[in-house]
Amino acid sequence: MTPVTGAIRIRVLGSGTSAGIPTIGCRCGVCHSEDPRDNRLRPSIAVDVAGRTLVIDTTPDFRAQALRFGVARVDAVLFTHAHADHIMGLDDLRPFNFHQGGEIPIYASAETMETIQRAFAYIFSHEPSESWIPRLSPQTFSGEEAIELFGIPVLPLRVSHGRGTAFGFRIGPVAYLTDHSEIPEETLAQLENLEVLFLDALRHKPHPTHSTVQRSLQHVEKLKPKRAFFTHISHDLGHERTESLLPAHVRLAYDGLEILVPGAGN
């Protein structure tokens, strides 16, 4: 895989679980926390690399995320899987089409793309529309080899999400994995020599479709990235207390966090 050169900037657009935090109707301490890091939108990041901005997942909060965290352009979107908390903001790509003056490529597995095209049939039908719809160029990946986006190599990373499959992505020395219950050995082998690793860490208690804090710490110990960040966090985990129990090089992600990897390369 061609190495990525130059700096990579990661912006965390959302670090929460599927219901977001605060969760509607919940009266727990985290949902009513005054720590802004406990206020979590649905999980997504923007990666600025080689003069391009790649967004991973368009959550139902995507409009708010783009406005709040200064996403000025979107050159491509990568989808991890087709659950609602990862795709339902797709229509909010429309303003980027208008300002950028062209189609935006979106990348997903064949299964995920089929669901996206069914859920947003009005976007992908070739019939004339009376209203303003996103202009998107759908591209599928097999998960067996890297994708070249504008000369930037992106490696899909297959993970287990309960009984289903999701994907993470590696861009140079940065890898982002959300929504995983298990990481296969062949994927773990693709996660060596990382500067920054994002992992799912929903809560302490086991869950059928998500990793726990303890399980993700085990992955960090094995893979030895220079820095690790946990995401897709539920309201079971308060930011300050949870971080106080983690190793110094492992932090909880939070909405608005920016991470710079200078002079990155494999």
C-alpha cells in the first residue's frame, strides 16, 4: 500500500452510542452531567489529509456536527455499515454539492450500499427531481484490498458487529474502528505500527454487538499504538472517572477532539 505522507488531522464529530447522550428521557448522572465531554453525538470523524476531507459515516447529527466543528468541505464519505446511527444524515451532503460544484463519492461494502440506496431511493433513482437532492457517486469495496481516494490509500478493515459485519478504515498510521464486538486475527495483523487507533468501547458490561473497555484495552496492549482513543461510548461511562482509570496513552474520545499526526507515513 502506498504510504500516506504529510500531516493528518482527525476531528471527532461524535463519540456517542446510537441514541446519543444525553439519551431521551434518561435521568442518569452522565446524561445530566455538566462536563461537556459527556454530551455525545452519534459516532463519526472527519479526516483531513493531503488537502482532502474524508468523512467516516453521516450520522443523524451530521448537519449539527458539520456546523459545530467546521467541516467546510467533504471530498468523500466512507461508511462502516448501514445502521441508522451511521447513515441517516446522508441528505445533509447537499450543501457540499452546492458549494463544491460536483458529485461526492461515497464508499461502502456492497451490502451496506444496497441498504443506503434503498433507504434513500429518491437520491439514487435516475428520474428527474423537482427538489434539490444530493449528487453522489456510489462506489463499493470488497474489503480485500485498499481503496485509492485522490491518491490516498484507504484500507477497509473487516470486523464482527454481533452476527453482522462492519468495517473500520486505516489511513496511513491512523485507524478508526467503531461498532465491533470482535476483531478477527487477520484484521489485527493490519493494525500494527499505528500512531493513532480508535476502538469501540461501549461500556464495562458485556454487550452482544460492541466491545467493552476491558476488551479494547486488551487490543491496545497487543497492538501497541502510540495513542488510542475509545469511541461509541454509552451513558454508562462518565468521561472524567473513566479516563482516570485508563493508561496515559489511552483516552476517551469526545465531540470536538482534534488530533494531529504530523508528517504521517506508514
